[in-house]
Amino acid sequence: MERCYSGDPEDAEALAEQAVVLAEQIHDPLRLSWCVHARGIAAQLCGRSGEAIERFTVARDLARARGDEAFAANDETFIATCLTDAGRLDEATHTMRRVAASALRISQSRLSINTAAAGAHLCAALGAAESAATLVGVNWAYLARRGSDIDPTMEEEWLRRTGLTDVRDALGQQQWEEALRVGSTLTLEDALALLP
């Protein structure tokens, strides 16, 4: 998700805007949806949730138009995260329910990773601390299975930005670690049952 980016999001946004123009010029719908998605991430990192939602919605619609359900569902995870950031928790919950159904139907590792991360963020915002921590465990387990390295500094920043450090503090280290352990053992279906 957006936590994999380090650097100045304003610079990233300018590059993504240039890439969108190039993708439009060469009539490449796949690259266009990727570039619009990157513009969404940049807006999200700049704290412009409304703008990010609009961009992720465009990227989702472009993915759907080319028949890429997995990319469209991944864009929905980013929409849910931005809705959560904006405090639009009912909409985020509704979006996460759609995403969960897609994640179970599509079965793609990136979608599973992003769904667990977005779900953890939403649960944290709703005050469901144990579910949030368990979904972080699910997220980390899927990252490990995919062979992804987790940068501790970037991960801590993501936890802080999504309210998950508050969850960790509220639960205490022992309960946090137990929830992470439990999350690492869950099937995707059991994990998604934790969503509101």
C-alpha cells in the first residue's frame, strides 16, 4: 500500500501526472490506470483524501473497463482507506464489505495484503482494537508469504498514520503480540470475518 513509498509525495505526484499524460498519448489503458492509481497514492500521502478517492475511483473504473477485477478491487481498498482517513466510516465499512467479497472470490496475494491493511485501519478508527491488531498480523503474514521485506521504519510510520500505534498502546505489548500471532494463523475468510 501507500506505506511502501518514501520521499516527497509532491515530487511523486508531479511524476505521476507526467506519466498519466504519456499513457494517454500512447493510448495504453493498463499504464493509464497504474499512473492514475499512483496519483491517488500521492494525493493520499499529501493528506488530500477527497482528491485521492476521486483518483482511485477513476483507476478502479479504468481497471473494470479492461476487465481487471483484481486491480479494481485493489483500488477499492485504497478508496476504503481514504474514506477512513476522511472519517467517513460508514462508507468505508460498506466499501470494505465489497472488497472482502472480492478478495474471497479473486484470491490474489496483493489484494489479500491490501484488504487486511485497509481493514486494520478501519477497525482502528472504529475502536475495534483487537480486530485491528489481528488484521495487522494477517497483513504481515501475507507479506511474509509473498517474500516481502518489511522496513521497520516505514512500517512504524504506517502504523502511526493509520492509528495502529494507538491500538498497540491501548492493548499493551503482550496482547498486541498475541493478536499478531493469531492473525498470522488465520485463513483469509476467517480474517475478513473480523471486519465490521
